[in-house]
Amino acid sequence: MSNGDDLLQTLLAKAQARDAEAMYELGWRHALGSGLPEDDAQAVQWLVRAAEAGHLLAQNNLGARFVSGEGVPIDLVEAY
């Protein structure tokens, strides 16, 4: 396994253990296609989990997605 694979496995294990930073990292890696396939549905799923766990950047970035409609329907109330 390469170092990148090791990192992703570690992130996934931490995210599944409800580590908000790891959930956020997985969300953004899916959003950008950085080390993981670009996948808006997966990005949103991980960002929602991180946001619900209190991760402030996840909350901010998820709100921006609800304003722009990127991967989610535009919903200004949800964005707020």
C-alpha cells in the first residue's frame, strides 16, 4: 500500500469513528478529486457529518454549497 493509500485508510477509519476533522478532510478530498474520485454526493455526505459534529469549516463550506447549488439544491434557509 502506498503512503497515499495509508493516509486515506487512516482518514476513513477516523471518520467512521466520528472524528470531525477526518470527515471534513474526506469531504474536501471528494469535492476536489484529491486522492479520491471527485464525487459531489460523497463530498456532501462527509461535509454534513462533519458539520453536524460541530466542524466550523464544514459548516461554512456546506452553507456555501447551499447558496451555489453545488451538489445540493439551492436553499438559502439551509445555507443560513
